[in-house]
Amino acid sequence: MRENGRVAADYGDFQDLVDEVSALLGAPATLEDRDFRLIAFGVHDGDDEAAVDPVRTRSILTRRSTAEVRAWFERFGIARATAPIRIPAAPSAGVFTGRLCLPVRHGGVVYGYVWLLDEADHSPAQLSAAMSVAARIGDRLAAMSVAGTEAAQALRALLTGATRAARDTAEDSLRKALGPDADEPHALVCVWPPDRGGKRLAASPPDRWAEHSDDLPGARTVPGAAAIVRVPGWGRWETVAVLVRLRSPQVLAPARTAATRVLAALAASAAASAGAGTGAGTGGAAGAGRAAAEPGTGAGAGAAETDGLVAGVSDARTALAALPGAWQEATASARAARAQPLLGPIAKWSGIGPYRLLTALPADAPPDPAIAPLLTAAHRELAHTAEVFLDHAGQAGRTATALAIHRQTLYYRLSRIEQLTGLDLSDGESRLLLHMALKAARL
């Protein structure tokens, strides 16, 4: 269902429909998309411990199921089913309770599944009523899928348009796809691929780091996301853009929440892919998936949980035409988080300090001639000493403590830095040049 280009459904609709199925069949229900990503789940108020079996708990906490669970369910033909299917327990796959699966379909295509921890018998009338609700869910998911695809394509075109005319056309398409939401404030999130020892993840352009992860999470599975799409990044890198609706231009919390969710989802997918390739099963996916716990709990915030992925968040924009500028901010913030781990794994444009200037420099700009000798591998320790010294405002005592060296050792290194660069570290402009050059080298 669409009204003026907008899907006439929201997350509240899905929650209400899931609760309706639960009431019809008298069992707790969950709704997942066809990739087994959680969309909504019914509240369980009873004392039956079977209703909180590990698979359901994991789906709620991590928003996805393991590969073993998926394989067990799919062997019963749920992707082709048009009627309810009984699935027995399989402790070896982590499924300790039997289930009733209601396929969610529209136009002959499966869009998801309603799962009930239910081994009871139901009348044909009850099952027919529940399948009618599943059909309504399918209608809404199909409409959202179309709108999400349109919005993603339009967003990519807007962010990559080479001419004003191309961007204007893309803006019109994005406005139509978003409907009334187009006039709401938005922010952009840029997810940057991990640094694998300085090497790109694929040998031939364009670099598809999707080879190391499953498809992107659907926008409907990420709170506040209006569109998620892959976008060419610097050089041959490929990044992910997430358009996030905001409650107000001053509150960027929804963008950070969306970034946390996407980072965790991609890390979990990459871990699952790596586990499948090495025969390790999904232990890696489970570990990474745990990082996808509810935002605000700290899960998914560390480098280990995000598998080296970083994200940048732009300032808010109140006009779609301003999104290309927001994308530059988000990309710059992600680059800063990749260059300076202390800023990551999620960096906001307002919080990256000098990198707001440094990321505006050409990506292939050579280092300043005076600083170049310091950036060689042979002088890595001296470069680090110089950066720490300048980060501590040139205070020798604090610098020596931070480096865990004697103050005389620090003075010796500083003299060597002056000899190599020809700079006077007692001069403010020389310090500024050295500091900015060292920060730029991280990019």
C-alpha cells in the first residue's frame, strides 16, 4: 500500500499484526524478513520457559538467526510454502522447541516468516485467520521493499551525480520515494570498510567488500533508516550510505543508533561468511552477532565487535538538496575514525576536530617536503614521539609520561626531529605544520 509514494505502514503496524497473530493462536510470535532478520516480536507474559528458547532469545537480542538455524528451517521448504508448516525441535541446531511457521507472501514471493513457539493443534479456522494476517504483513513488506529500493537507488544517484541536472533528477526521485518524510530532518551515515593491512578487499574494480559479508541489512530492520545503499568511496573503495530520519536537527542519536546497528550487522555477516569458508560454523557470527544487542548498551561499540569497520555521521540537513554535502561530512568522519582509532568506531563530523580540515585535502596530496623524511619506516618512532609531544601541547613532562620514557630521552628525540625536518619546535608555525602533516599522514 502506498500513498503519494509513501508506504502506508510503519513499525507500529507490524507490531500490531504480530500481536494479532499471537492472540489468534495463543502463543508468542516473532516476525522476521526472508533473510531471518528480526522485524517485530510479541511480548511474552507467561511463565512457560519454553517460550524463551535460545533461538527466539538470540533473534530478539541480535536481530538475526545463526546459519545452522536457518539451514534447519529452510530444509522444510518454508521459502516455497503457502500454508503453515510445523517444524520439529532440533537440539543439534540449537532449536529446542518445535515451531509453527506462517510464510509471509505477496504476489507469489516470500517476504518473511511469522514464527510461533507453538506445538499445539489449531483449528482450520484459526490457522486460516492467522494466514490472513500474514498476508496483510506480506502486503506491507512488499510495499516497503519497493519503496526501499527506490529510495536507495535515488540516494545513490544523488550522492554520486556528476552534474547538477543528474542530482536534481535524483532529488526528485528520492522525494517521491520518501513521501512526507522528505521534509523531515535527516543525517547520513558512512560505513567504511576495514583496513586489511592497507590492502583493498578485492583484486579488480570496483572493490566489492560485499564478498566478505552478506547483503546489506534492509532499511526496515534498522531503526530510523530511510535508505541503505552501497556507494563508491575514495579511489576504488566502496562504502555504505545510510540515510537516517531525525526527530530534530539538534538530536543525532538516531543516526548513531542506526550506525551501531549497521556496523554490527555487517560484522556479523562477515564473521558468518568467514566461518563458513573455514569450516568454523557460525561461532564467529554468534560472537559478532552479540555486538548487535540493543543500542545504548555498549554492544557493538568496540573495534573487536565491528571487525575493523568504522562509521562517520554527518550533521543534520533539512533539505534533500543538501545531502551531498552531508555525505562529504559523513565520509570525512569515517576516514577520520579509520585514521585515528580513538575517534571510532563511530565518529561525528562535529567531533573530529582538525580532521574536518585535513579530510578536505586531495587524497593523493604528497606530504610536506619538510615532514617527508620523518614519515619513512626508519623514523616511525620519532614520528610517533612528535605527534604525542604536540598532542600534549609541547609539555615535556606529560609527553614523557605518555611515552613511558625518560625526559632526557624525549629531549634527544626532539632534537633528532628538528635535525630531520629543519623545523624549530619552539616556533608556533613550525609546530602547526608538523602537527597537521602528521595527522594528514594518518589519512
